[in-house]
Amino acid sequence: MLSPEELLLNKIAQNKLPLEDGIQWYDSLNEEQQKKATYHIMFYLSQSGPTPETIAQGIDEAPIKKTMTPVVIFQKNNLSLAFQKISKLPATEYRKSFIVMLSIFKASDTLRREKWCKGECSHEWHHLDDES
């Protein structure tokens, strides 16, 4: 059974909810919860198997300026190093980091569902219905 957070983020990745819903949810959290949510989206993103192309696509689709620190971190570093650098940013950068990572997760998970999981996977999060 997916947690409410997993359900929300995966519905966003599958275009069943707008990205703005994830941002509003994130904004409703206190600083400690935001930090935890940032680490959770890192995990989901890493599990989606992002490629350089899906990272670039997610950055292009993220509703933040392309000169913002988290964007530059993802553009200039591999995923592992980007995560290390993101985790060391001050709390003032959490929101922008979350938005970028959620957008990259959306692009990466979409490719994964279309290319590798299409109709054949048993991932609970890839079989969401609009009623859940």
C-alpha cells in the first residue's frame, strides 16, 4: 500500500495531478518535513533511472529559473554527486531543489513506464487509478 506522499508524487509523475499540487503540498510542510520530503524525492528519482536526457527534460519543464542553484547542480554533475550537493544546501534552497527533482522524476518515470514497464510491470505505483 502506498503512503499518501507516494501516491501524490506518483500521480504527479503520471500526469494525474498537476505539478503545482506537489509544490503546494511541499509548501504546507514545516522545515524538517520539507527536508525529509527532499530526501524522499531523491530516492524516488534515483529509482526511476534518470538518463541525461530525462534530467535535461525535467529541468526544461521545471517551473523555476534555469540559473537557480539546484538546476545548475543537476546540469553540471552526475546524479550521485548532484544528490550530495543538494543535501548540503541551506534550507532556503529546499523548495527549489524539490521542484527540480520532482520535475526530473516526472520525466524519468514517464520514460520508464513507456519504455520498460509498459503493461508488463508489477510496480504498484505504475498501476494507479484515478480513484485511489
